[in-house]
Amino acid sequence: MAEEQFYHALKVNNNLCFGCTHCMNVCPTGAIRIRDGKASIRKNWCIDCGDCMKACPVDAFYIEQDDFDKIYNYKYRVALVPAVMIGQFPSNISESEIFSVMRELGFTHVFQTEHTVDVIHELMLEEARKATEKPLISSFCPAVVRLIQVKFPSLVDQIMHVKPPIDTSAIFFRKKLQDEGVPDADIGIFYVTPCAAKIAIVKSPVKDRPSPVNGVINMDFLYNKVLQGIKNRSGSSTRSPGDNLPNLGPKHISWSLTNGEAPYMKGRCLAIDEIHNVIDFLERVENDEIQDVDFLELRACDEGCAGGVLVVGNRFLTAERLRNRAQLFKDIHGMPDDLVPYREYMKSRVTVETPEPRPMLMLDTDTGVALQKMEQVRKFMCYLPGIDCGACGSPNCLSLARDIVQREAQLSSCVFIQRTMEKHRKLHGDHAIRIIEKTWGKDRLDKDCTKIGAKDEGA
Amino acid sequence: MEFRYEIEGGNFSRAGHASSAVKKILKQLNVDNRVIKRVVVALYEGEVNVVAHADKGSMLVDIDEQRIKIRIEDTGPGIPDIDLAMQAGFSTASAAVREMGFGAGMGLPNMKKNTDQMRVTSEVGKGTQVEMITWFSQ
């Protein structure tokens, strides 16, 4: 089971990546190495948070998505849209305009994922009532769930066992269409995702249950399509925004933002966003430093899903628009009428098992061997300079020491060790260059005036 | 393998650094999560005790394949009655320390609960030594 790898939506385009250290330095789990002049991601360590993509100066990271034409494999084409999709548009573009254009683009139905939040909320309250170990941790953000799996495995039992709104809404909508007599094979449900981590939920099938979602469309892609559709047209849309689109209430609208869940849970509840803040806080939870907290809402992105890597709009403006909407619809409560009969159907299908711990820090499964390796790591650290420059292709000296012990790098990968070796005539200058080329790619040190900031930038 | 961490008396903002460091080590050694949790809770309590009561102290950690041995020693006021100090809820912490959320009188009892062996020695006016051993497999 330990060998089984996470599915990853984040990929590196080797044609664009020129091998710098930005992504490697920001990765919160230290999952990136530079080899042969390109960034490479360690699949079992990556949590799909998207920080690398945000940091890349040349847009070399991309998120795999399904071909848009795939929607036409189905007669009924449902777009599941989270509230942040609306939030990112300027406020003079109305919700119905956005949905009309989405129908022009080929979707037969548009459904907002947060409509099923009440079902999730109910299950969360039930679980919180029964829980013995506190704080409970929300299962909403998949990047956080993965973070706990790899970095805080002792806390996996405290993650709630409720699926996020995507699954719940997909389960509902599929059943609703089936009840209307639509054959399952004709139903295509597509999730419009604000981030990489949510794709993984769709693409990693849970034990013996296929995902209720047929495909994923990146939000930035759809944003451009919709905006183009609106701009290229004078007057209003030729299509109606479609039925089954009641307004979301304030709880639903703000559910994916920071402080979306916490105000609705019982007891002492905290909302923490941005991955480094989350890591810092989980360290303390793990040490038992945090007492008497009942519920933790943790989000990998700053401002919650408004800060998702695929959300085009500025995250603060997106959150502002959604908060204004929540205020505007403050009198709407509960689920839309046609969801009510499906409450129990959904409730019985949206629980998940405890995620597996996947500790990434361990040096070896055998404690004795791990001890020996740690001794070696400490010995190498006596020689490495502690500058954490990343010129070896590992994010810092300690990572390099661990990579050496795991036979994934050599002490001579360090440029400072190289100088020392040259001084003691243990390494020839040509050899040193070859080592650097192995990490940074051939001819990497040749003059190149087209790189960013150079004389002929971009030429 | 041995590790040594210094603990600064009175500096609550750094309380938890040594226990976090030990936690990271144990994770790398693939020690059972439940064992790590017990060790870290005991260490954190011990660390806070030094910060709250002593001028300074140190934590000496010795790890082998089977167990972790920790010795926390401080130069501080010492404990006049160790049996009393081991009682849940007994505390000599100052009002200021309690205001910060510490000093509930659960430190030593919690440490004992979360380790397999614990021994406390102390001399009033000089300092306190706590030795704890926890085995990796029960």
C-alpha cells in the first residue's frame, strides 16, 4: 500500500521549465528536486497545493484537465460550479449571464456545488457530537487532507469523514436525472475546479466506488471562455440560465471561503488559511499544545477557495463579491425544495473512510536502519555549508543530506563541497562542471541573453 | 544516538521547540504514531515545566532501536515534596504563568502517564532532574 502513489494533477512542462529554484523553494513539503535542468515532483510527497504553480516565473506548471469536447460524449452535460466561479467575475456580470453562456458553450445543466452544503453540515454536526478526540479537522480541503497524510500522520483519525460538496452534489444530480428517466450512460457530470487538489478527488477512485464525476474542467479555462462569450455579444444571451438554479443562501455562498465552515460548527472553532499557517498550527496540535479546540477549518489557500490557483480573479475581490452576495441573500436558508427528498439518499453516500497515513519523513521502515541513516545525515550536515542555496538541486542542505543517504544525490552535488574538493585537488574543474550540468542541464552555464532580465529577454 | 537541546527559563514563546525537534526525529525513524504522540506530550510538559519554573535547563535525548530515553535537568527552585507535585492539580505556578494558560498542575502527572518509566529527583534551591523512558513497541 505504501508503494501506491497519489494521483497528481500538477505537471511540469519540460519545454517551458528552464530549471530555476522558485518552485523548489516554496514547496511546503519539499517535494521538488531539479534534475537535468528541470523540476521534478516527488509524487508521494506532493499534496497538490499549487504553490509551485503560483511561484513559477515561466508558467511551466500546468494542471491536467479533460478535453472540453469530452462533454459531448454525453447527452446530458452537467457543469458543477463552485461559488468562487461567480465570485471571480466583475460584479457587473450577473450570475444568470454567466450560466447562460455556459449553456451556450454546451452544458445542458449548471448546478452550484454548494447547494448540498446543508447535508454535509448536518453530517459534520453529527460527527462532532460523537467525537472523542478533539479538535476535529474539516475534510473540505483535499490538499490539507493530503498534507496530514504525509506530514502529520498521527492526526489522520481527527479528519472528518464527510465528502466535500463536489461529490455530494454530483451524487445528487446524477440520481435526480436517473429518477427523471435518464440512463446513467447519458449523464456526464463535469466539475469546474478552482485548484489542483480537488481534481485528485475525482481522479483517484475510492475503494469499489467509481467517482460520481465524469471529468474536470479547469476554472481559468472556463472563465476565459465565458468572458469571451459575454464580450463577443451585445445584448443578452440567447439562452436562459436554465432551471434548477435557485439562489444560494449566505452559508452556502461563503462555505468555501475562509471562515466558511467554522461559524456553523459547535464549540470553539478556528479557521486557518494558507498552507504554511496550516502547517505551523498542525505542529502545535500534534504536540498537544492546543487545548480545548473543538473544530478546525483548514484551507491550503489564502482566502480559501477564492485563492485557488485556477481562480483568475484577485482572491480578495473574489471573496468580497461573494461576501456581498451572502449579505444580499441573507434571508435564504436551507436546501432548495427539489433537493429535500434526496437528503437521506445523499447522507448515506457521502461518508468516507479515514485516509491512510503516508509518512514521508521516515528514512526507512526499519527503525534500526533509519537510525543508521540518520547518523549519516547528521555526519553529512557537518560538511554541508548550511546556506540552503539550492544549487545542488535539493531545496536545502538537510534535504541534500537526506537525498545522499537515500542514494538520490552525492555530496559532490554541493557547489561549495566542489570548491573544497578542487582546492584539495580531489576534483577536476571539468568534472565539477559535469556535475553541475547533471543537475542544471547541459550548457546551462553558457551565455544566454534571452533569459528573463537579460539583454535580449524573450527574443 | 544523542541529541541535546537547551531550554530557556521564562521564554514561553520558545516552549515546544525541543519537543517539536524530537518529534521530527521520531517521525524519520518510523516510530509508531501513538508512541510519538505520548513522547511528545511528555516532552512538551517537561519543557514547559522548565520554562515556567527554572532559570534554564536542558533536554538530553538518547535514542536507540528500542526506546527513547530523555533527561530533562534544570537549575531552578527544586521541588520540596515530589509526591505532592505528582498529584494532579497541584501547582506552584505564579498567577502570571497561569494567565498564560499554563500551570494547571497537570505537568508531572501527564508526563508520568505518557511515559513507560519516569524518575524525578530534586534538590531545593538547586534544581530538578526528570528521567523518562518510553519503549517503541509495547
